Amino acid sequence: MMKPVFLIGYMGCGKTTLGEVLARQMGLRFIDLDEFIEARQGMTIVKIFDEMGENRFRELEVEALEEVAAISDVIVSCGGGTPCHGDNMAIMNAAGITVWLTTSPERITARLLLPEQKRKRPKINTLPPDEVLPLVERELRDRALFYSQSRLQFDSTDIETAEATERTARRLAAVLKQEN
């Protein structure tokens, strides 16, 4: 039985993309925390933010995080802001293994500017493209204090193709097997 693995990092760093492949390779369940919240609430994260506000979203997020933290044999993809609120890092570190996925602000920005990505992200879906990189750089600096509390740091730059994602997931799986 494996403790839960929490993938953290800024939006667009590959938590879901890499997490799904990693879970499949390791024979574990995959949970995207945002999708978990959406299923519980019956509405999208964008709609939760619009109708209930960020504070209520963060309350729902803590409830969901505590629920998934009690599950074994799971890879959890957390929202980019999850580690930065309340005691979320302490909850994750106590329950399992936290992995901070890192890549450059430029690579993150390129991923976030893909239309299907930009549309589903409340923080950037109305921003002009030239304002995304400065936002990413600023928030990465602001969030580093929280992200750096993770047990592991792992470079998630090489996930641009299915083959590269498979290879990167294998590398991360090997690291996790040593940690567990």
C-alpha cells in the first residue's frame, strides 16, 4: 500500500498531464482535485469562483483535500493555489508525499496560452496574452515559499509529447518507489 502522492506546482506545470500517466504506469488511482470538487459541487471551478467566490472555493478545496488525503494508492493533482492556503501543505505532507513539479515560466506560459487551457483557468481566461508571463513570474515567486515545503522537487519540462510524458512519468515513478 502506498501513501498518497500529491503533485503540486503552478498551473500549467503538468500536474494533470503527468499525473494521469504516472498513475496508470504505477497502477494507482488518479484524482484531479479540481475535478473532484467540480463533481461534488455539480459545477465548474470557474462557476464556483463566479457564484461563490474564492474564499468559499478554498473551503471546499480543504474539505476535498482532507478527503483524498485519507486514500491510499492514489496520485492527486492539486490546483496551483492549493498549497498556498490554510494548512494545506501540512495536511499533504502529513498524509503522503508531496512533489513540486517545476518548469520555466516561459514554458508554463506557452502551455497556458493554448486556447483549451486558457479558457478553463479563471485567473487568466480574460487576460491579454502579453500579461500572462508577468503574472506567472510574479506568482511563482510568491508561491515558492509554499511549494518549497514539498518533500520532492521534480522537473516536469519534458511532457510536450505522449512519448516524452511516458518517459518523464517513468523517471518520477522510480523516484517515488524509493521514497515510499
